[in-house]
Amino acid sequence: MDQTNQNSRPTLPDPSTAPELFEGLLTRRVAAWFIDVLVMSALIAVFSIFGLIAGFLTFGLAWLAMILVIPATVVLYYGATLGSARRATLGMQAMDLVLTPTRGQPLNGPMAFVHAAVFWITIWISAPISLLFALFTPRRQMIHDLIVGTLMVRRSPMERHWRAENPRGEPAY
């Protein structure tokens, strides 16, 4: 890696020097997840109603696509929210959280989808292990955060960190 890229890469905050970024992080993440599940459930209900109506209009043909409603909703929700400029789902925004890449690349739609996919796989396999894992990492990263290369922190203190790191006002992410 050349010196230019190394210097332009954002530095990761350290819990010992910036504890405000990590205060109550796991509790906030769990609460954000519940909010996101509620939002996705509402979206799935709306899409299912449209699918039901479309099924009647197409003599049942559209009902075959109903198996795609749940996975499509999850993919679209995470891609649209985590891949946006806010880099947070609606639940994360409500809980003052932001997802930050740790490897220097921008957090875009495909990376947001990979993060969400690995998250759901690790939660499906063993949610307690994933949550317990975060208790033993210094930055409270869960298994999927380490695999994908992301860090979840509190948004408002992190924005101050970004401004301090880059006083010219350019985003450090």
C-alpha cells in the first residue's frame, strides 16, 4: 500500500481514547434490530397485500412470486438504508448508530448487502454466540463486523471524530 492511501485512510477509534463512541453500543444494536424487524415486517405486509391483489388479477400466477417477498424486502431494506449516505438502517438511526468501514473502502449498496447477509447468517446459526463475541472484542464488534470489515459506533460522537480527523470538512469515510 502506498503512503498516500495509508494517510488518507480513516483511523479507527479506540475505546480507551474515545469511550463515548462505544457507550451502550450492544444495547443500542439490539434495540435497533428490533426496530428494523418491525419496519421490515410492515414492509413485508404491504408487499404481501399487493402480491395478493396481483395474484387475483393474474389468476394466481403472481402468487408464485410471493416466496420472494421476504428475501427481496430484506435485501432492498438493507441495501437502501446501509448503502445510503446515512449508513444506517432506520433502527440504527433511531438509536444514534452508524456503520463504518474499517478497511478504507466506501460503504456502498453491495457491501451493505454483504454485511446484512453475513449478519443474518451468523444470527441464524447462533445469536447468543454472536452477541457474546462482541463482549470480548475491544470495539464491541460482532462476528459479522469482523468478517465484512465494519465497525458500529454511535453517530453523534463519531461525527465529531470525523470532523477532528479532517478539519477541511471532507468526509473521512
